[in-house]
Amino acid sequence: MQIKTTAVLTLTAILALTGCETMTETQRNTALGVGVGALAGAGIAKATGGKAGKGALIGAAVGGVGTYIWSASMERQRQELEAATRGTGVTVSRTSDNQLKLAIPSDISFDSNSAYIKSQFRPVLDSFVTSLRRNPNTHVIVVGHTDSTGGAHINDPLSLNRANATRDYIFSQVRGPRIQTEGRGAREPVASNDSAWGRAKNRRVEVFVAAVQ
């Protein structure tokens, strides 16, 4: 009963709070993370013989860690990278959950069916490396994407190889930032794969930079 009394009531209260219209999307996500973390923490504590209430508190703290902050440093990075990549086709933006996003199109990053970095991509990454040197305490995620040509057995490893190649180029010049890579194949298109133009749009690399609160 203790796990239900402690953790479930915690999640119930938080779900009620997230219904508040004045909360931002980031605040809602954080609150939900706290609630889910509370349930998970309580369950783990109960299963391992610990106190469910204490586990819920620990879980709540862990669940809330995923909140990103948009600081003056992050805004400065955005402006610097936007200026450095102007005219290259790269878009630099702030996401709804306060991450800095660089979307790098295929015409400057990778040829079709290739994970070899093009020469036009290197100056963009050099600018990013300069930004990382000034802001070493950020978390970086590099995500590779492909078009729908070929099956998942080709596209999934190809998209991951592109992300890894991008990471390796960054690591060849700077050490310190934590860089995670993901390959999402053709599962997240931004355009129709029915045309050559759309397929080119879908063959891309996205770099996300976040400061964790």
C-alpha cells in the first residue's frame, strides 16, 4: 500500500498540475517526468526492499533532470552558428524544449548511400567545434537520417554511420563534450520521398545541443 499511497498520489497531483493552462510545454514535460520518475523510483525501491516513499523522491528527482534551459550562453551559440552558417543551407533554430538545433542538408553533408563527409560540410563542423570550445558543458546529440530508397537494413546503419562520422570529425578537433549519436533511417521524413527534391531533403544530419538544468 505504501507505493500506492506515496507514488500514485505524487503522479496524480502532478497530472492535475500539468493541466494548468499557464504552464509552458517545457514545464509540463518536466512535471510529467517527475511524476513518472516517482512511480519508477517507488517501484524499484519496493522491489529491492527499500522504502517506497524514499524511492519515489529519488525517482522524482531523476525524472526532472531532463529539463533543458535556454541561457544567455545558448542564445549566443545560436547567433554565432547562425552567422557562421549563413548561405550554406544549414538552418539553426531553438526547439520547443530549449535545444539548439542545426539541420544540415545532404547537398553539403553526404552523398547518396555514403557516410563520407563532404568538403562543404567541414567548414560548418569547424564553426560548431569553435562554439563547443567556448561552451564545453553542453550535451550534444547527432542524428542521422536517410530517404526511403532501400530498406531499413540499409538505411538504419547508414544513418548511424553518418551520425558517427560527424561525431568523429568533431572529436578529432575537440575533446570534452558528451556526444551521443543516433541513426533513425527513413522513419522521420521532412518531405515526400516521391520526388528527388524530397528525398534530398530527407537525407540529412541534425545536431542538437542542450544545457541540462
